[in-house]
Amino acid sequence: MKNKTAGTYIDGALEYSAGNLRKYSSSNPLKRKLICLLQTKIIKKINHYGVMPIRTMLDAGCGEGFLTSILAQNYAEAEVIGVEYTLEALEEAKKRFDGCEFRQGDITNLSDVDNAFDVSVCSEVFEHLEKPEDALEELLRVTKHILVVTVPYEPWFRLTNFLSFNHVRSFGNPEGHINHWSMTSFNKFIETTIEKVGGASIEYMGISFPWIVVVVRQLEI
């Protein structure tokens, strides 16, 4: 069974869920502000830790392409590619952002060569994956300089949802979220995978509430 990105598995098949689209299209001013702050933090961390000039950039598990578009706007000189597994999300991305490059792919088994991208970003994806360690290993393989990963900051992400009357029946847990990390447990997850593959280190770990933001740097050999 393949890892999930923007979809949800039902009886072994990947079924598209529009939850991500609804979130990024929300008219709720607080939700829009939090998403904007997360995107801004991602850009700031890339600017701070990235090796300039950035020529190639990957948005892994790009969903409907909202972050891919932001990255392409901020790094106009770079080749920015959004990779998504579910065809429905991919078609939505191509329709909304026809100036960006998107392609279908499994982020646990990318077709790109080693060190293909100066910067890779994987935002709000790992919480959906049955084997997120496989995705992290693959992203480290194709990343030349830095990898930026974001995941929900638990239990605060679910608590925030619940208190705002979102996903009440699942106690604040959105559809398809099967992994839940605190700062400590996500740090351990990243460190364990890095120890396995070698050649990288955590450069930064912080919060853009209600998400954890991590920057992993590839070590020069």
C-alpha cells in the first residue's frame, strides 16, 4: 500500500479528500492568518538556512498547489516543482495555478536523481503517511542543501480544532491524520531517521502555531 498524501485510504484505495482545499480556501480570518504565518515562516527559514542562489526547489505532497505557488512567487529564478500523488488534487493545482509546474509522484519513491533539489519542502504531509520515515529518507536523498518539514503541533492542533468546533466528533482530529507528534516525539522521529541514513542534521526546530517547523541540513562531505 502506498503512502498517503492529500487523500484518505478506504479499503486499501486512495480516495481524495478536499479537507486541505477547504482549509486553504477558508474565509475564516484566524485560520487564514495562521496559514499565512506558517507560509511566511517557511520562506524565512529557507532564506536564512538555504544556500543561495536556489536553482531547484521541490514542494513534496503539494496537494492543490497553494504553497507551491507561494514558493514560485518568492523564488522566481528557481525551478519550483510540486509533486502530488492524488490525481484530483493535482488537477485542482494545475487549474488554480497554471503558471506552476506540477507532476504526479509518490514522495516515498521519487524519480529524481540524488541531490536533485537545492531545497525541498514538505508541509502538512507526514501526519497522513503510514510510513513517514520512508518519505523522510527519500526527501533527504533528493535534497542537496536543506529540507523544511512541517507537521501539526500536538496535542494543541487537535485541541484548537475542538475548541473552535471543528472535527468535534473526532475530538479535533482532521480526516486522514494518523500520526500525532509533540515537539519531543517529532525531534526523536527526525533524529532516528537521520541516524539511519546519515549525512544530515537538524538545523532548526520551532513553532508556527499550531504547527511544528523543522529545517534539516545536508552535511557537506
